[in-house]
Amino acid sequence: MSDRFPELDPVGPAVDGLAVPDMTVLTRIAAEAEATDTRGVPRETIDALAGAGLLGTALAPAAQRELTELIAGCDATTWFCWAQHQTPLKTLEGAIAGLREPAPGTLVDELVPGLRSGRRLGAVAFAHVRRPGPANPVATRVDGGWRLDGTLDWVTSWDIADVVMVMAQGAPPHDDVLVCAYLPAGRSGVQTPGLAAGAPLDLLAMSGTHTRPVTLDGVVVPDTSIGAVVDRSDWLAADAIRTADANPAAFGVARGALAELQSIADRRADVLIAGTVAALVRECRDVRTRAYALMDEGGARPERLALRARSLDLAVQATTAVVVARAGAAMRRGQATERRAREAMFLLVQAQTADTRAASLALLADRAPSGSDVA
């Protein structure tokens, strides 16, 4: 599959790490990307990824990053549903820092085998715990469990997921913890008392991710369905490091756009477009190499934030270059050019924090001419 994106080779070692002889499922995802963007990710696509060994327990970091790039380069909507699966599984596997207490054995026994194999698809809702202000939703300790109250603005994969992990801040005197509650998701067909899922959100980008708002009104979750209770400060500290890193999906979207741009250059024998591809490829390789090295080595956070901002900017530049090259044809709905431009826009706000937003805005500000430079 790596020869689909020759511009960013060599990627051989990472692909070899996947140990998957047949990656035709990714070709299928790419071919169906425009339909997926309109109608939503079919559960059959997720099942095909699972069947190819590409869903479940994460691979080694280099291979997992390459797999992220490949899926996002084919279709970022499918990537986003695929990516939601990891946190519910990692939490039950005990791989999340700051656990106040271990996950109950019965829940592990019930869910982990299916999540590891991909027979069950997990979803997650936790972006709200990063927000300043009053906690929403909140988890109140009750006899034998926790009661959840509040709203979730975004629950991705709801319609195709079997289970969703909802993180909620504890109500006093437990406001120093985050409760990881496992609830049946839309595909399970199970009705949870007090839980109401709204209509799918009509999003400008990634509308095919089956994302819905969910209201929690006195939803009682027994201790046997609590995957973990996480120290809030520890979780936020670890999250600040995770969100500072470049998202491999940004390089994947850039790779997909650059492959399209190269095909335009080849078809037209256009030297200028080919030169644009070469310049963007050089910067992609540089930023990608440095960003991944910092992830592996635990480099300084300011540099990681700066490289994250540059990676997002590269995705925007690459997708914009295809729009410019295709001219009026790029304005037609239902084709890869406009889809990727929207995907790049989505990545600018996905997992955004105050620090990542500041880094992206600082990059844009650095490019703006000073007053003395304006004629």
C-alpha cells in the first residue's frame, strides 16, 4: 500500500511492522471515500479493518503512526471512527496513566476480547473534560455506582459502535477524579434509562462519522460498568503531552493530497505543479521526521507544539494546492479534492486545546506582514 503515496517514502520499515500481507481493505476505503463522506462509515468497513488485523490493540508506535497515515490518507472519516476505538480498549487494558483503582475484572472479561479482535467497536467521549468552567457532565457517587448527569456535544461512531466510554468529572467530594463509564452505544440496540441520543450532527466536515449529541439525565452506572476512576490532575497532565504532538492523520491527509497533486502534474506534464509537490514533500518529510522523533524521545513541549502547528498547516497547504491546480473542477461536490480540504480544516480543531490553538495562531501571525511591510 505504501506505493500509493510514493512522495513520502521511504516508509517501508513502518509498513513492514504491520505484518499484514493483504492491505486491499485500504484500497477499498479510498475507493468508497466520497460515498462514506455522504452516507457515513459503514460498519462493514470497520469489520473489514478488523478482519485484516488493523483494529484492536495498538501496534508498535512507528507502525501505528504509519497505519494512521494510511487510513487517513484514504479517508479521514473512516480514520476518525477507527481512532475512537483505542481509548476504551487501552483503559480496560490498564494502559492509561493515573488510575485510582483497577478496572473491574468482570468488565475486562466481558469487553476486552471483543475490543481486541475488533468484533466489538468502541467509541469514546472525553473532549469535554479539557474545557474550563463547570464540569459537564458530572458523575455523582451513589450506592453501588455513579450517576451521570449532563450533556455530551459530540459522540462519534454512535450508530456503528457497540459500546461507548464516557468520561465524567466527579461531583464533590470526588471532583478530583474522572470516572470512565462504559455504556451500550447505538449499534447494541440496548436502551439505557436516562440516556437520549440526538439526531446526527450535520457537520461541514466529517459528517459521515455518525456523531450525535447525547443527554444524560440520571443515568446510573453500576460499579461493574466502570472501567476506571482516573486521577483528574494526572490525566490532564498526560493529555497535555498527547495533544501537543503532531497528529499522524495530518500527514496522512497531506499524503493523499500530494498523491493527487502529483497525478495532476504527471497528466499535464506541468513542471510548476511538480515543483510544488516536491517542495511540500520536502517539508512534510522534515516535519514528520522531527515530530516523530520528539514523540519517541520525549522532547520539549514547545517544540512539539510548534511542529504540530506546522503539520496541520502542511495538510492545509497540500489540500489547497490541489484546489488551485484543479481550478473550477475543485468546486464540484462529491470528489476527493473538496473532501480533503474539509478534512484538513477539521484537523485544525480536532483535539484542540488553548496551547495548540495558540501555536497554530502564532504560526499564522509569524507569516503576516508587519505594518512597515505593507505598501
